[in-house]
Amino acid sequence: MSQRAMFHPHYRLLFSSCFHALLGTSAFHFTTCLNPVEEYVQTFANNSFAVHYGLALNPVELSWLWSTIACMNAVGAFVGSLLLQYPAELIGRRYTVMIVKNVIQVLAAVLQFSSVSGVNSVEMLIIGRFLGGVACAFSMFIPVFLAECAPADCRGLVATIAFAGVPVWNTIGATTGLQQLLGTPDAWHYVLLIPAIPALVHMCMTSMFPESPKFLFITEMEGQQAKNSIMFYHGSSANVKEAMQVMQLESKLGPVNVRPDESATLRRILQTPHLRIPLFICLVTNAATSFGGSDIVLQYSASAGFLNSLGVPPLIAPWLDVLILQVPGIVVMIIASVLVERTGRRPLLLWGIGLGVVATGGLFAGSLFPKGSVISALLGITGMFLSVVGFYIGPSYISTILPSEMCPQNSRALSTGIAFGFGWIPSILIIVGYPPLDATIGAYSVLPLVILGAASFVYLYFYLPETKGKDVDEIVRLWLPRPDPEGRSNESTPLLGNSHKFNTLGSLAEVDID
């Protein structure tokens, strides 16, 4: 099908994307805020453990406790992803990302701050980290919400802008804990309270933004409210009738014997090829975001982390972390927002995963050389830089866009939650397992990421279609049963999807290769 002429997004849609990017993704501050204050966190955790249990932890036990504290954010994100579908379908997308998410985020910030400043409880810190991860999972639904609000022609642009807040808040988290700011023995715990401020502001502005028109029309069956929402996000000159017709077509793409306003179950999704195949593609895409080494970089790059193992002095490591690993993420996301509607999703995703394979290969090679050597530092730092670039150029935000483009409305919330949750499993394993594995097997702790990243690249190269500028019903037709030459319906659909051939820019050249 020929591509539509480029649609210029309405200013209210762009404002909504920027607003949610700046305030809605602030939970990702929790992801990096402990990096520069790792020494203080470990001291606090050890003292708290000694006071409550009368035990002094040895270095190995303290390393496991620190890994647990660090990974609880990812564990919370995993659980939050699985819970996401319930508020998203029950009270809507808007209230999920602007009320529920922010209430959880404020509670997480207060618990973490209180655990250090008043209660002296490492357990409360862990619980707060867990809730912060739940808030992160709900934040990842913001691009899906905005993609439902946007026309197909600028869906990727607004979702990418919304996700651009993630590297911004990662950078804020990595910066506020520096010694020159709040990274002192008396003030470091205030870093944990920062996300409560944008969460409260974001929550207070809920009434400014209408609900997603797709949720209103397909799930709530509120035609007039859906029209009003389209007029708000698309502008008064929008072709409302055409937008309603597109949503009408999408409402018919659910499982058999399921009403358009009824949410699909996992069993129904697995039994329906045109729902199962995009779900599996989203699962692989979300898992692949972790195979480029970004979790190691974001969690253990500063202080006593990976940079130190490469011979970088402790005083320089936190600043190098910000300047080489955090700030470039913001720059790459700005570039990605320009490219996503020009090159498409598929090439950016494959480029990002490919860079991730090169990055983990660099980390592996750098760790083979003696610690402190020039070649070790150069290979390691280059690998970390490429890991960040690869993560933000495609996998990070495209993994949040694809469910809104490939999964129909009545299976979208569940498919999104499952895909996001599955993507956090390797993150948890990497964050928990990396410190002890690095201490025992050294460089070989990174080797599995190289293999898994390469395998993900190969699968997505053959099975991922381009979704740029297409409505959901256009994309889903790839997996609908087609009649054979004699006019009979062909119900045989591969479990994992049809193979595709693409040209170098990712345009579909040939479909359904047996």
C-alpha cells in the first residue's frame, strides 16, 4: 500500500508529548540515582542490617545485598508490567499513567527517603525501590497512550518524544548524586525524594488531557467523547469521519466470539494467529533491549562499578558516567525523534540491536586485557558508549511503540503488559547476576549477551514488518489467513509468524515465504 502524505502533528498533540516526557517519565530517576552514591547506600545497608539483625556482612554478602537493592527497581517494573492491563482497561489509559502511576511514584519516593532519614530500614528502601519500578512500568505505557491519540502518520514521532524523557531523568538521577550536588554523607538521601515533585505536578494536570480516542470508542463505546478527543489531539481541521472509520476497522480485529469492547484473554490471544504473532515479536523486541548491555551500563557504570574495573579512577568515574553515558542518550533520542518517521521502526530497531552486539563484544574484549591497561579502558568505554547509543537509537522506545501499532485495541493492554514484563526478566537476571558473575568468571559474564543479542537480530530481521504510517488493520493483515488459489481459506499460520524479505531501508519486498 502506498504511504500517506506526511501529517503535521497538531500543537496540542506535540505539547502533550513534551509534557508527558518531562513529567510522566520521572520515575526513571530511580534507575540511576543510586549509582553515584553507591558507597553511602552500601554503608547504610550494612549498618541497618547490623542494627536489626546483629550481623556484620562480609564483602560477598554486602555485594549480594547491594545487587538486591539495585535490582528491585527492575523486579518492580516486571510486576508492574503484569499488573498494567488491569487499570488500563478498567479506568483507562489517561488515569493509569497520570493518577495510578503518580500515586505509586510518590509513595515510592517517600518510603525510600524515610528509610534512610528516619526509620533506618534497608527493608523499607527495598520496598520503595520495588514500588519505583512499578511506577517505571506504568510510565512505559505513556508512549502507547499517546500513540493511540495520534494519527498513524505521526504516531512514532509523538511516542518517541514521550520516551525522550527517560534519558533526561536517567541523567538527572546520575547527576544529582554527584559530590558537588547532593552526593554527601548528610544529603544523599534527598536524591531519593526528587521524583515525588514531578509526579505531583503531573497528577494535578490530569484534567487537561482527554482520554485516548481509541479507548473511548472501542472499549467504552463513547462515540461523541471519542470525536471530542480526536478534535483535541488532531486539531479542529482533522478528518474525524476517517479517524472513526479506522477505529471501527480496528475494533473488528479481536479474537472470534469476543465483543469489540471486551478485553481478550491470554488464551484467546495464543489461539488467534494475528494476535499471537505480534505478541511474540513484541516479546523478542522487549527482551532484546537488555541484550546490548545497557543494564550493566546504567546500573553499575559509576562509583565502584564497571568503569572502575576498567581502570578509571573513582573520582573521575561519576562525571565520565554522566558525560559519556547519560548525556549522549538525550542527544540520540533527539536524533531518533527526527528519524523515526523517515527511516521507519524496523531499520532503527535493527541498527540499535546490532550496535548492542558490537557493544557487548567490546565489553567482553576489554575485560580480557589486564585491568588498568589503555586497551582495556578504550575497548570498555567504547563498548559502554555504543551500548547507550544502540539502546536509545531504537530498542528502548520502539519496543514501547510496537504494541500500539501491531496489537489491536482489545488485546493491546494485555499484550503490552506481557511484552514489557518479559522484557524486564533479562534485566533482573543481568542486574542481580552481573556483580557476582564478574567476580567469579570475569569477562565471560558478558558473553551470553553477545549471543542472545545476535540471535534476536536474526529473528527480527526475518519476522519484523515495517509499521511506519500504517493503521493496525493494515499491519494485522500480514497474519490473517488468506485464501489459497482454489478459494479455500488457509488457516495454517506458523506459531512464530511468517518470514519476510525486506530491502535495506526496511520496506516490505516479499511476504509469506515458505
